[in-house]
Amino acid sequence: MTGKDTRTTAPASGVLLRADGEVDAETLAYARTKIDAVVGRAGLPAVSGEVHLTRSSAPHAGRPWSATAALHVGRHEVVVLAEAATGHELVDQLQDRLRRRTDKAAHAGRDDRRAAAPPWRGGVGSASA
């Protein structure tokens, strides 16, 4: 398939999956399933953006598969790059990195994850003299 665009199947997902080069239908379906698993999780804010899979036609390339994901998770932007020798390795690597970075973006800015400021920096509590 050359230059194929498909929407992921997650109901609230605004993620576009693009493929360039000789990306087979099986790898594209596998990628769609794995991406939907990451962006369709409960507790994530709205996710939109694009994932681009590319397979190089150069026979000498050691890692002909590459992926670029540029997603907006709530107010945060998540960018993920991956390269691999096979399509399935690429998609698995992409899923791991997307999950890690979307989790970070979803939890960014939460005050309950921060350590309390010490009293000399205006934190709660009184400094004894």
C-alpha cells in the first residue's frame, strides 16, 4: 500500500494512521489495534494527531521500518519516533513508547504527585525557632 490513510477505530479517537511505502494490510491492522489500545484507555484526556508508518524500499537498510507519532493528549504534545527491522517489532516498540509518553502527558501538572514544599519555601507547616 502506498500513501494509505485510515482512522483508528477508537470511538473518541482523532488519530489518523498513515502509511507510506510497502506497508502490508496485516501490519497496518496490527498497528491500528495497538494504537487504539493506547489512545482508547480510560482516564486519558482527548487524544488527536497522526501516526505515520514508513517502510523503506532500500534492500540494504538494516531497519527499513520507521514510525513517527505526533499526538495531542489534552493540552500536551507527545512526539514518538521508532525504527525497527520488521513491522511487528516497530509497532510493538511504538506502542510501548506511546503508552509511556501518553501516561506522562496525562499526569503532567497534577499537584498530588509533587512533594510538599518545605516551610522555608512557603510550604505548609511552621518552622520552629
